Amino acid sequence: MDVKTAIKLYKMADLDSEPKKAHRRYREALKYYLNKNDITNKTDGESKANATKDDELLRKSDSRVSNNFHQLLVDQKASYVGSVKPKFDLGNDDLNKIIDTDLGDKFARTVQRLVIDSSNGGDAWLHVWLDETEGNKFKYTIVSPEDITPIYDNSIERKIIAIKREYISLDDETGKNYHFVEFWTAEEAAFFKFEESYLEMLPNDCIISFDKTALIDEEAANVLKHKFEGVPFIRFPNNLMHTNDLDKYKGLIDVYDKVYNGFVNDIEDVQQVILVLTNYGGADLREFMSDLRQSKAIKIDSDSGGDKSGVDKLTIDIPVEARNSLLEKTLDAIFLQGQGVNPTKLELGNNSGVALKMLYGLLELKASALESEYRVAFNQLIHYILQAHNKDKDDLEITQTWERASVQNWQEKADMVAKLSDVTSKQNIAKNNPLVEDWEKELKLLEEQGQDSYGTDPNVLAEEVSTGQAGAAGQGGDLREGVQPKAKADPKGN
């Protein structure tokens, strides 16, 4: 599909309603991620613990402190899934080197940012292109979910046939803000630039619409042939339904914020005791306060023994036990619905591997749903990299290896590796060694260590050890299988 067809399809169909809802949910989730929960709406997103209500007599405190559970859950998932970047194996060392080089050092950081974006927006987006200023070097970057509107075909697969990207940016030449709209298809891209008069803006500077009639049909200026076999935007879904994480527990966070801040306000208000004077016999309230401070007594006029002369006080009773119970139950529900690990429930001690797996059970379910969607997206990224080097193949087999970053019982894992070393290959032992990050490098180090230490073939060395001909270097022990050091002779003859 060319750009003109994509633009006509966009102008004819109502393709903005669904993306606008997704963009609105992303902005809301991003607000919660930045610890600007709804409780802070009246304080412009700032948590305040000393705010007051001027129109209230007894309940003057109006603290609004935001609890940042959403960021904790999102960062927990991003670290669990993305701290150890996935590894790709194409079965060819030359192709693997190309992939590693083009992904570069920023790939690990990109994976975590993708997880955060998809957790907030339901989808994360990665844009790829060839930089002509650097000799058509392959590059990629993350694009905000708020900028993207996908255009689908009418098939049952709902395949993305074009992408509309819109954003506001500063023009370097004029120093003015312009609204830029880009249309990308599998063949080409077209770019449009609008002044502010074309735009309808929300109070927070978010674009909700622009004049579609301004899009050029006959002569689309600034058309680019991007040289990729496909739309050069890769979608990374958060899950099968493309929903964000906040929708699961936003109401629970709002309940927690409401109860927590109500608790804080009650504690502030309870310090303000209001005295009620009945038949006070003094001249004014200043005399009353002076008598109370100096004499610890006050004057009361009593007409008879049956009147109610005296001093009463108005205070606020705080249901501490009920609120503590509600806060605790709400906190547990937040981490249950958010499928995370509740740090307040962690128990110190030497927990077994099974106990730790159970602790991370819900988080693993959420991470597995994300990984299954990301695998498809990363395969597409690899194909784009190979296309940039003219080495792409349809029948290419791509193996992805994912690891989780979680608390583990290293002693238990080390004991297991030691017990299975005699019946397990070196490769699998190196893969499961808790001290090893790169198992291939570890095997090479083991091989180099053996050659440097003994300077001979392992089979020859084994025979020398058995006949007592091994040198002094061999008596220190060997890590290779089937090689046992000769015991040192006891000077006393034992």
C-alpha cells in the first residue's frame, strides 16, 4: 500500500476513537507511574501533607499524599523481565555478530523501557530506520504510545498495514511549535507539518484532533522510501488483550489513598480540641485562657444544682483498628490484582527454591504473558536488522533465550549443580552455575585453564596422573571431567 491510499483510508474511516481511548488510558497510567494519583488532582499532582480546608470548622486538615504502588509494580515487572536482556541465536556466528552489533549497548535499557511503556499503554512501539548520514546505519528508538495510531486491514488477523504518527515539535528554523503528522506503510512514508491554527488542543497540550482536509491527496510532499519489507514500527503488546496494568488495580489504589489520607487528616484534626463553655463567669475568652494557664481553674456561674454549667470538649474519635485492617487488606489486594511480589510479606531466612518460586508465582504469570508477545516482536526486529544488511531469509530459525532476575537460593542451586556434575554435561553445568553469567565464555575459560596448567591433552594427562608421571602443576587438581589429581605423599609415610 502506498501513502496516498493509507491517507484516504484514514480520512474515510473513523480510526481515531479507539486510539484516543488508548492514549487517554496511557496518560492516566503514566500519571500514576509518576506518583500523581487522583488524590492529588486538587494539588496539581503534588503530594501535600499540610493542606487545609478554609471552609471547615472541625475538619480543617486536607492532606493529599499519593502512594506510588503502580510504579513499584511496573518497575518490579520491568526488572524481573528485562534486567537480563534476551539473547538471540540464529545458528550462524556471523549473523549473531551482526545482531549484537546493531542492537548495541543500549539494548538492555531499551528492553526495560519497552516493558514500562507497554505496562502503561497496553502497547509499546519501536521505530527502525536507516541513517543516511552514517552510511545507512541501522538504528532504532522507542516511540511514545501516545504518538501512534495503527491502521489495520479488514482481515481476521487485523494486520497493521500503516502507521500514523503525530507529535508536536519545535522547528529549529522558526523557533515555533508545529504539529507533525507522518504516515508509514510497508513501502514509503509521507510527512506533513501543520501550524497551530489547524489544531484543537486540550488544556494539558494533548492533541485530540486536527484538520484532516489539510492532508494532501494528489501531491504528498516529502515522501520517503524506507527500504524495509514491512511497516518500520514494531508493536510490543503488554498482553493478549493489549491492556495496561493500571486498569486491574486503579480503584484499589484510590481506596488506599482515600483511607490513608483520611487517617492522616484525623490525626491532624484530633490535636485541635474545641472547648465548650456553659455559664462561664469570666469577662472574655482571654481571661478564661489566662485562668486556665495560671490557676488551672475557671469561674462558672451556677443558677441551681440542676443546671449543666461547666466545660466540655469536642474531639474526633479515630477508629484505628478498623482503618489499619482496611489498609492492610487493600494493600494485599493491590499486589494480588497487580500480580506482584508484596515486599511487606517477605520473610527473612534461608527460603527454599520452591518457596521462592511460589513467592514469584503471580509475577511469573504476568511476565510469561508479556514474553510470549515480545518474542514475536523481537523476531520482527531481527528480520529488519538483517534486511538492513541484505541477509534476511524467510526460513531463518531464531532461538530466543530469556532469563528472569529474581531472588534465588544460591546455596541450594550450587548443591544441586555439585551433586549432578558426574551425570551432567559440562555445558549444562556451566549454564546452571550460579556464579556464571556467560556459560560459553565459562567453557572457554575452563578449556584455557586446563591447557595453561598442564600443557597437554586431557586424555594424556589422565594417563600421566594414573601412573604418577604428572608434573607439580597437575597435583593441584583439574576441573575437567575424568581427570583426578595424584595424592601428595605424606612426609611421615602415612
